[in-house]
Amino acid sequence: MSDLTVILPCAGEGTRLSLPYPKEVHSIEKNKSLIDYSFDLFSNYGRRDVDFVITLTDQKTEIIEYVSRYKTRFNISFTFFNPAETEYTGSIKSAKHLFGEKNLVLLPDTVLKLKSSQDIVNLVSESLNETGFTFFFKKETDPSMLKTKGSLYIDDNKLVQEYEDKPQEDLDRFNSFWTAFAFRKRVFDNCIEFMEKSTLNHRLIVDEIKNTPIYRSKAIEVEDYFDLGTWAQIYKYIDLFIK
């Protein structure tokens, strides 16, 4: 087994882009699609270090053919989205039988940029040795952004104090949003249950986060982050980095 299992949930419908093929294989650079940005984070690693698990639906099997370009470098497993599940949390839960001891969830239609000299495998390993759960985060106080993200309050010690998915009120409680997250296998059920309740707008008990390993877990700040799930963000990214 490798040191890290990377989970790429690719079961979303991609309605924001309305493409006739999976958004994850949409190309915005020559010979490079959105899903490649996730693989780029592991350019210094191979199959003994990192495993990949991709969750998809039977309408998105083109992803299998596309990521075959990495088959000589990494172990890549595919699993189908459990139709009894819902949302991105259900996509991750559908891959539970393939989890390793240390796991990292990346969203395959995003670009995550680390601070210079940082290495994502070392960051995850060191953080999960301290706490069982870790958010990667980007600082943000714009209410219009926080309303669309998994919002967090990160204290001065880079520890998680608050979490809510797409909050619509009391937005001054938050100062960041998550861009990826990592977890040890043993804490997954407790953490994902809490996150899913928020995503599905189920009522949370006051301070319920304190009953999960998410509370006061170590958070890792990223240099930058781009959600390429909309045309506006794709065009912005092209203007900034490709033209």
C-alpha cells in the first residue's frame, strides 16, 4: 500500500458548464484537461508513494480512457457512485472500500497552488500525524464567496474552529473556505457525517463540531485556488496563467 490515497470525486453532473462530455476532461491548455491539475501535484511521486481512486458514474466513463495516460506511473482504481448517496460527500463515501490509512480529497475541476517549496504528500503526512483530519484552506471574507463554499473559521494558530457548507447568514463567523481535505481512515465516518449534515441543510446541534476530529484540527493555507467549474472562472484562469 502507498503512503497516501488520493480521492477524486468525479460523479457530479457538471451542469454549470453544460458540456457534452465530462467536465474533468475539458481542456483549457494544450494536451491538458482539468483533471490533470490534480495529478500535477504529484509530479515527483510514483505508484509506491501515491494511489488514486476516482469515483464516477456510468455517464462519465470517458474519464477512464483519459487518465490511462497515468497508468504506468500510478495505481488508479475506479468505483461507481452509489445511487443511494447524494452530493459530493456521497461521491467520497462511495470510495470508502478503497481508502488507505491516510487519504486526501481533491476536487478534479479545481487548481490548488501550494506555497513555494511546499510538498503536498509531506504536508498531509505531517499534519495527519498530529491530527486525524486536515483542511487545506484559502483566506476569504467576501460574503458572496463564503455563501458558495465550505466556509471555515481558522484561528491564529491555524486550527479549525468553525465549519459550515454554503452559509447564508452570520457570515462574519468565517474567514476562509476549504480547498481540499485529508483524513485518517478511522475518523472518516464521524467527519463526513458532520460535513454531510451541513451540506444537506440538516439541523446541526450547537457546537456539534466539537464532537468531531475536525474541531481544532490543523489547517494548511494554500497560495491560491481556482474553481474551474464555471466558464467565468475558466476564462479568468486562462487570462491570468495561459495567455
